[in-house]
Amino acid sequence: MIINIAEIISTAFISKTYNAHLDSETFVLRGTRFVFENKDPIKLKISNIGEQEVSLEADIHVVLDIPCDRCLEAVHVPQCDKDSTDPRMSAIQDIFNNFKEV
């Protein structure tokens, strides 16, 4: 979507609201690609707040398909259902499970 903000810049204290669709199917962060499982339209508000200053507000809600740190299966919720323990404790649990007395 292309928005011409010339009218907003030239008219003092005007606001316009737009709804746009997110065209991308993935989100890339530090070289890792995550797939959008669900994405709502973007609510965009552009306002002239005086002296050729423009305020841009955006609101979007998405669900990303992110692998669980513990089991590497895709999860759509903040916590994996595989185990109720804290995933940060997996390294410590592995040490105790592999501990052998000499």
C-alpha cells in the first residue's frame, strides 16, 4: 500500500486512519525466518501534529510459527506443552540425567 502523506503534511492537525494488509508471509530476525500463522490487518493512523511534524501509529496482531527451545516443534503459544518445567532448566536436567558416579 502506498500512502501519499503530502495532504497530511500540508494540513495542520489533521489525522487519517488506514487499514492495510500485511503482504509478507514471513518475518526475519537476525537471519532466522519465522512464518506468520495468523495476521490481522494493520491499523495505521497518520497525524499532523504541527509545524510539518507527522506522527505515525500502527497496531498489528500476528501469530508467528516459532520452534520451541526445548523440543524444536512449532508452537503458536508462548509455552510448549511437552513439559511444564522451565525450558532454561533443560541444561541442568541433562547434567543430572547423565551424571555417573565414579
